[in-house]
Amino acid sequence: MDESFAPRLRHGVLEFPVHHMRGGTSTGLVLWERWSPQDQALREELLRHLMGVPLAGQNDRNKQITGLGRGSPTSNKVFFAAIEPDPEGDVLVSTLAQLAHNHGAIDWSVNCGNMSAALQLWATDSGLVTSTADLRIRNTNTGVTTVSRMQAAPDGSFVTAEIPGVDGAYPAVDLFMQSPVGAKTGRLLPTGSVVDVIDGYSVSCVDVAVPMVICDAAELDKTAHESIAELDADPVFKQTLQRLWVAAGLRMGLRRRDGALMTEDELARSETIPKICIVGAPQAGGNIATRYFTPQLGHASMAVSGGCCLAAAVLVPGSVAQRVAHGVPSLGGELADVEVGIENPAGILDATVVARMAAGLPEIRSAAYRRSAQVLLRGHVPLYRAPAALVTAVMERVA
């Protein structure tokens, strides 16, 4: 990376280098690990200044006008990234921070499949990798390794792709999630059951890339074809959804990053886990329809990690997803690629699951999805209110 693209002091103000990027249908920042404070409290302080979230307490009226965040959870993500040498080829090590617009607490518990699509482009744009060959990405939040693949045209430009939820064609990124089962809980079915009944509702709790609660839309008097605005505006539905993800999260034994079990209150406030969705029969040529929540807000399309989880759930005999899906072939005893089209508000997300049936459950080797990515902006962000401790910690990294 160009050494001039480093933290600096100008007019007495700390200016921190960032890439503002889009990966899939999410936006956020990618920061080079080298320049970031090692102290966790100062690292979180840096993020609050960069993204414009409250430095302390809660402010539900905050619009993030002092930072680069955009209000929605899908646009409040920051990756710390670094390249580590490895005998089998360089590895990009990533750590995701998920922020919320109205408070300063930061969630370090999950990865983001969409924003992960921006990482290889970031590394290429920064000069840290020079090839569009496969790049392994190891995520420290989940321990999952993903293989990112970008391709170059004969003239050296990136091969592009169009994806649901994004207008136009941009550099294409294929992401292959390796051994994605049990990313947070260690098990395909964290509760030990294919279907759990919570408050009279049937749900399937599945952990592939991300732990997710899958609900039958019909049981909630929905179809999984409603607009997200309509669902988010239905207080009874949203309250029921929260009760389900909290109760399911407790049954799944979800844990904080420090290893402690999440409490009922922590699950109710969580911006990241468990994800939750409602599913119904397809109507537009896919195999299943869904409306997906992060969990606090409805997603304008479909998160790719959640998409891989739902595609895998469709292959679990008797699951809520399998019951409503149409046209998905049954698994045999040999590994096979199974493509699942997931209808969502932005179109159809195509996911591929490499799996076989073993002892009545799918054995999942990998799951793949296609995204696109772009650099929105690269430059320095002046941190006008940065405390002296943060300034010192960052500038010590430069020395």
C-alpha cells in the first residue's frame, strides 16, 4: 500500500485513511489493520467517530450526519483487514464491526457476506495483492474461511456482474464459503431439532454461515411476498418476530464474542444474531420466497450469508424451509451442487450448496454466491473530536 495513504495530522486534526466501499447490497468502510489502534476501547472510539454514531449513550434521533454511516444496519459496517503471508498463498484476515445509528455499542459477533465481497477489491485497489486469482479470506468473528474470486478481461479490466438490489454492472466477485456449518454454534441444527415450536409457531433454527431462525410466513398471516416497508410498519408482526428470535436465540445457546451466553435482553437488542426470516411458496421462478430481518429491520434484498443458510435449510428434510420450497432436488449419497433460487424484494438470489445426504441430514461442504463490489471513495476522514489518547495511539502506529 502507498505509504502516503497513512494516518496524518493536519491543522492539529487526526485524519484517518479509509476506503468507503460497497459489497453486494451493503456499504461500509474497510480499514487497514496496520493503522488501527490495538487497544479495543480506542478501536471502538475510532469507529464511532468515523461512522457518526453517538460517542456515548443512546440517541434515537441521530442521523449520522457527522460520519460515513447511513442509518440502516446494512450501511453501518466496518472491516479491519490485513494480508498475512501463508505457504499456500496470501490470506486476507478480516474482522467485522457492526454499528447502529442510535447508540455507540459495537457488535463483533458475526461476519457479513455482502461486505466480504468488497475485500478482494480493497486489497487489489490498495496494492496489497496484484492478482485477480483466488484469495482466501479468514474472518476472525466466525472463524469461517471464504474463497473470493475475481476475474479479469483480456484488457485487464474486471469482469462485471449485475445482482438484485444493485443498479448496473460492477466488478463481479464469487464467494465460496468453506465448511460453513456451525459458524456460531458448531452445529447445523443448534437446538438439536429440525423444527421447534415457540409460542405456537413452527421455526427451524439453522446455523450455516450465520445462525438463523426460519419461520413459516403463513403461520404469521403473511405470504413472504409483502414489501419490507409493510412488514416493518406492522407492530404486532414485529413484536412477534422479536419474541421468536429471542426465544430461539436462547435455545440455540448463542454467545457473545467473549464466550458468555447472550441474555434475553442482549438478544432483544442485538443488531446481528440471530438473523430471522419468514418463508413462503415462490411466485417468480425461484425455489422459495423470503423476507429477511437483520434482525431489527427488514432487509431490502437478501444477505448472502443468510441466503446460504436458507439454501442449506431447504435441503434439511422436514424443515420449515423444505416444507414450502418448490422444485429443489433431493440430495443423494454423493456430493452434488444444488442451486437454490431465493425470491426476495430485489429479485432472486442464486445460491449453490455443495452437499450430500448422510445419516438423514445434509453434509454441507461449501456454499457459494455471486456479488459485485465497488470502491465508493478512498481518502482521509478528519476526526475533529478525536481525544488525545486516540490521536496518540494512531500516530504511534505510523511511527
